[in-house]
Amino acid sequence: METKYNHNLYEKKWWDFWLQQGYFAADSSSTKDPYVILMPPPNVTDRLHMGHGLNNTVQDIFIRWQRMLGKEVCWLPGTDHAGIATQMMVEKSLQAEGRSRQELGREQFIARCWQWQEKHGNIIISQLQRLGASADWQRLAFTMSPSLSKAVREVFVRLFDKGLIYRGKRLVNWDCALQTAVSDDEVFNREETGKLWSIAYPLVDRQSEQDELVVATTRPETMFGDTAVAVNPNDQRYRQYIGKKVLLPLVNRELPVIADSYVKSEFGTGCLKITPAHDFNDFDIGQRHQLPALNIFDDAGLLADCVPPKFQGMTRSAARQAVLRALRELNLLRGETKHRHTLPYSDRSKELIEPRLSQQWFLRMQPLVAEAIRVAKDGELRFYPDSWQKTYLHWLENIQDWCISRQLWWGHRIPVWYCQTCQQHFAATSDPSACKHCGSKTMQQDDDVLDTWFSSWLWSFSTLGFPDHNEQDLRKFYPSQVLITGADIIFLWVARMVIAGIEVLGKPPFKDVYFNSIICDHQGRKFSKTLGNGIDPLEVIDQYGADAVRFTCVSLAPLGGRARMGKQDFANGAKFVNKLWNAARFLLAQPAPQPLPSLADTQPTVPEQWLLNSFADTVMAVDKHLQAYRVDSMADALYRFIWGTYCDWGVEIAKTMLQTTNQIPASMYYIMDGLLRLVHPVMPFISEEIWQRLPAHPDWDRPSSLVVAKFPQADVLPRYDSKALASWEMTRALITAIRTLRSRATIPPQEQIEVSIAAKRLVADEQRWLHELAGVAQVIWLTADDPKPTPALVQVGAGFEVYTTTVRIDVGREKDKLRNDQQRLTALLSKVNAKLNNPAFCANAPAQVLEEHTQRRQLLQSQLHSVEVNLQALGS
RNA sequence: GGGCGCAUAGCUCAGCUGGUUAGAGCACCAGCCUUACAAGCUGGGGGUCUCAAGUUCGACUCUUGAUGCGCCCACCA
């Protein structure tokens, strides 16, 4: 074995082996209990980033763990057709050829999309495989595949026939760059400093020049769409004008002055221009007052033909400047002030959203959410961390209708047909040959496609054969156990999946929802392309190996928080992987007992018993942490045991045994075998490589791969309990204390020393460890009456004092250290004394606490005494 | 405006239902190539747990408030 673990030699080898053995395939005819995780489908356009890396590592940990526990696991992978993102990519490539999608036509364009997705899509899938993701890749699903498309149509038609899907002319969030509507959940807000302009609208039939209403607006360019001016009905200033008319400048259209309590008198001028087609509040007011709504922007967000010719075709920002200039010329601009407000932007294009009146399809959500709310409240659906429950409930309880149509070409075309003969429309699961209502053959399908999320929200069952009941899959694998994803899509995907699962199959699609950490740099900033602060997972996998990357990600990811990571963290992960490698290298380089005996046939020494107990504790901890979705704590437990216990103590102990018996004890092989099983979910490659080289231990099963080996179970692991074990703890404490003394006295490692110990005497067998592990040639055991050696160095600990007279020290530094000790111990002692002298404490504290404090006082007193004696001996 | 969360060592974090001398990794300092690993070994220094008040015999832990930071939702002519 090489001294440094080289991941390049093993990762591909084992990956190919696992795939070839078919370990990851989920069999719905199995009699084993199912354990299912749905992989959140990445966009086909995606490249692997650290968020995917963490998310899929966590999923893989649970999947591998449950597989080793004997479940029939199904980790269902797939990709999302990402309507907008893909269409943007393909349009860009067309642009490079100097062509446009309009030129190409719908059919040709869609063909291009398919070509593109075959060529460039699914790169992310091979990237996920580099990570070691043990999903059932044969089940790879795609939201545009024929079977998933079938599910989309089926559900659409069901909801349509229930009357939950309707078409309406409503105000929607319009993305002018992509020229499509987007849903509320695809809009983000940004606070900015803008301006608030005051514009005079002269009164029709005015008595004087001053007879005008001054409106305040942040968007003068929308004035072409004004259809009223509103004031608050209780505003004394404007009461007289209600019911009168003003003249819209630049257009010279008459607008009614209306009263609406929405208008705040104290804001701006107290006069509000009403533009129903381009503002959500104005739209509501317009509805209340039956005002016409005038759409003034075309699909691209340019001013349309309904505005005065000189403004036509202008962009929104150009129009704003032009309008202001024109108003200034007419002397109608009454002022401008700075104004802080938040503006809506599109998630996808990052363009300013234009609220715009248009014909869209909507899904009535309100009738669908009751059960989704109930299951969360009753704990049938749990969130980790549970604080997300509130966010989830708040959204559902204030649910808005979902705008599901998009003016794109790439996606599921809305399965609604309009009959040119009878003018009616209807929805159908398969392309109809005749109108459902009149039998006419002249029909046209709706031009729009569905929101991408309308296919993703069916993911939990559309991937399992619905609606073609390959019932076995659906019955066996629905619902899944846990959804592992990012909290940023709690509304877009998680909550909607719950709704869909309940609506279509009668129960929620998963029991637990685990939200991963957000990946940030060390300054707490999200990884982002523009900042360039991200770490490319593939780059670090190349450099450090998949196991190191997996372990690092997971150990830095607290439940629900933000995981801060830098490149150095991955180097540390790699060190840990290498540590395990070398622990195994040591073991495998030594002669093992042949054949390895079962633990029951050997008599483990006390230190071995301690190691075995510690291993069992670790198994228990790992189980506990995984149950609680605390992968970071699991990583910590593994790290502590492997580095701090197995290597630091176990290997050192084994070395001394090697000297006397010429063999490593069987328990070390036993522990290593169990350990590899334990780490396999998080470090699958290195654990497999070592395990395959490890001689089979009779106490463990021995299948062809660790992937399908049994996971350690704490309740069947050997446990030891004896007085000797308690004494071993004292031995370890003494060893550490003596090492400290040696370090303080600058005694080289090779030099054997003599120490005096005031403590309960160790038996000869235990005392030998002081020799082996602390370089002690001889021990003088002091009783309470013996004088303490002087001059000497002392190290005090819980229940013992160790002295050495081998002194080669810096007296000044040593004195400082002792004074420090003295100060520390004095402070502690006075704290304990204060408590014990407090009658209220003695009266109220439980007996055990009281007893502990009394003992601590004694111990501190004796330790303080020792330090003082020593200090004197050094001559102060 | 509403909601959620966080504040512990230089950095990243752990610390369960209040009760041993508040822990770990990284970084730092000292000494070691001790025959698995220098990507290593053995030690060491470093925190009055953001602040204030309260409850309690006892508060890092519970309550209230303040300050700072992060996130989400709604909305502002």
C-alpha cells in the first residue's frame, strides 16, 4: 500500500464495479421494507456546484446507510427540462448563427431543444456519479419524457375537469426580456433609491390656472395607461374634486376623479394616478370602480401603438425620461424627491418585472391546501429544522392562485383545444381528433406551455409510472421517506409536491423534509458566480478525491444553517481520509492471526476492551445522529473515534503488543472491519478499497462489497464492564500527565525517566503502559505521608499528582506556569467555597451535587498545596 | 410592516431537559523524522459564552429588553 492515499487509483474502479453488480437498482418486487428518496432533479442545463455536492452527498449517506440496514432502497434520480433556462440556451446558440426562434418556427425550435438537451444535457448526471451517488441510474427520469408528459396531462385534465384550472385576463408578472409571464414565486424584490415625481393634471372646466390635481408617482411613463385619479374620501383638500374630471397631460384624455380609501392622504400629494393594467393595487382599485384597463406595453416591454406617436416603441426607461422632458416643457412637473422603495425582478432574466394585463391560465390553489396544512400541523409531515414549518404554513394559509402558463415553446404545451366551429374549449389527455362538444375537426391547441414546476410538482409519482399504473412501483415506493433539498424551493417545489401528492394519491409524498445548509464562503457570503467566491466540486474532487469532498461538505453543514467553507477545509478532509488509509496500512502490513479468531474465542486485554467499548459508543452516536439528520455530528463522531481513539491509542497499543506477541490482536481487525462499514456511507470509495483487502473477520458478514454489507448495530456489539476498565482511565490520564511533564522538562522522547506518583497505585500490568506509552523507566508510588520530591516538576490532575525530578527547565517559565496554576486553582476553590458556605445552597442543592462540590473542594485544596510546595522548591 | 433564526477561543462550530475546572477542528507557540501517516507525533497558550435586567441556592443554558448580523413574506403612488 502506498503511504499516501491516491484516490485516482480506486474511485473509477469501484464505481464501475458497483454499477456492474447492479447494487443500486431498486426492485419493487422485493419483500424488504422500502426506503425511498427522490432526488431533486437538477436542471438539464446545470453544472455541478457545491450545493448539489452537499445535497447529494447527504442523500447518498442516508441511502447507503439504509441499504446496509437491509432496506430495499430506491434513490430516484432525474433532471428537469427547465423551460426558461433551456430555451434561453438554445436561443443563444441560434443567435450565434444569426437566426431566431421565430424564423425557425415552433416545431423546428423544439427539435433544436431536444438536440441540445441530448448533447449538453445530463452532463450533471455524470458529475453526480463522480461524487459516488448511489442512485438507481437506470430509473433516470426527465420531466419532458413521454411517461412524465403523460402524468402532466393526466393531472392537468383532472384539475381542469374539476374546475380548478381556469383562464383569465389578469395582471401578471411579466418578464419583458423573456416575454413571458412568471409566477409570484419566481420574482424577487430589491430595495432601491428611486424618485417620486409630482405631476399636475389640470382640471377639466377649471376656474383658474391653479385648478389642478398633483399626483405623485414613481413611474411617470405609465401615465399613458391612466384611467382615473384617486383621492381618499376623507381628505378635505380634495373632497370638492371627487366626481369631477381631470385632463391627462400629453394625451389629453379625460379621467374621472374617484374616491378610494386605499389612498393614503399623507403619502406624496395624496393624489394617486390609477393605471390598472400596470400596477397590482391600481388593478384592484380599477375593479372596484369599473375602470377600463389600458395595456400600454407590448410583449417586449416597449410602448405600444396606443400611446402618442412620439413615444411609441420606447423602452420603459427611455419613455420615463421622454415623458418627464415633455412634462417639464408643458410646465406640469411640480417637483421630485428621492424615494426608497422595493422593485420586483425576475429570478430568471434578472430584468425588472412589468405588471401587465394578459390572458393566462391559473390554478385555483385554495381548495387544494387544507390537507397539506393538516399533515404538517399533526406531525405527519416533519421539517428538519422544524422552524420551517411556520414558513410552510404561512404560505399555504395565504395561498394565491398559481399562474401556470408561460409564453414559451420549450415545455409541456397546455392540453387545451379551441374549437373553431363551436367556439368552446376543452382539455384532453391525448391529442383529440375531434371537438369534444360538437365533433368538429377544426381545432387549435393553446399556444402556451406550462410552468416547469407544473411537471416537477408531480415528481413523487410521475417517476413511478403514474398514471400507467405499473402499480408495483407506485405501491412499493410511494410515499418516500425523506426529501432532502434546499429551503429556497420550499414553496416552488416542496409545498406544491405535498399538495399534488395529497390531491392525486391521497397522502403526502414524504414523511420528513430535510433542508440543507446554504453554502457560503468564510465571510458568510453565498457562493455566487458574480463574486467568484465559489468552489468547483469537480476541481476539489480531482485534487482531493470524492471521499474527502464528501466528508468535508458534510462535516461543515449544520442542520439548517449556513455551511462556511474554503479550499483549506477540503485539504483537511483529505488529511482525514489519509489518516484512515494509514491506519489500515499499518494493520495490513503486520502479520495477522491465521485464521482470525472470533472475539468470543479470545480474551481481549483491558485496553482492547476499552477500544471495543469506544467503538460501540461511536456506533451508537452515529445511529443517533443519522436518525436526527445531524450529518455534521456524525462526521464529528467518526473523526474523533478514528483519529483520537483508534489511531492515537489503538494503534500505539497494538504496536506494543506486536513487540511481545508478534501479532496484532484480532480485536483490531474486528474494529477496523466495523469501522469501514460505519464510514462507508460518507466515504464509500476508500472504505471499499480497504475493506476488500482486509482479512475476513468471523464476527462480520462477508458479501462481495461493502455496499451491501451489514451496518454495525450497537445493540449486538460486545460491551465490557469491569473495575480494571475504570482503572485504565486513570492510566490514560497518568500517561497524558507524564507526557506533559516531559514536554515541560524538555526530555527527549527516547529518554526513559523516573516519576513519583501520588495516587491510587496501579497494578503491575497497568503500570507497564506508563513504560510503553510515556517512557517511564521507574515509578515511585507516594503515600499520603511520604514527603513530596523536591525540587521537582509537578503535574496535577483529577485524583493524582505526578512528579519528576529530571528537571531541565527554564525556571522562570516554570514559575510562571505554576503561578498561573496557583491563580486558577485559588479562583476555583473560592468559587466552590462560596457555594458550600452558602446555607441556601446546602439546603436546596441535591445531595449528589453537594457531594460533588465537597469532593472538589478537597481535591482543589490538595492540588493547590502541591503547586505551592513546588513553587517554593523552585525558590520563590 | 410581519415572521424566523443567529451571537461561545483569532476563524468555523459543539455544548441535551439549569449543577464536574465551557469543548473540538483549523490557525498559533514549543519539542520531536518515536520503524502507519511530517497530509505526521507529543505537549502548550488562548474564552468572565454580545450587552443589560430578571427568575434561581446556582445561568453559556430559562424570561424580558437592547445592540449587531442573516434569511423569508407582504407592501409602499
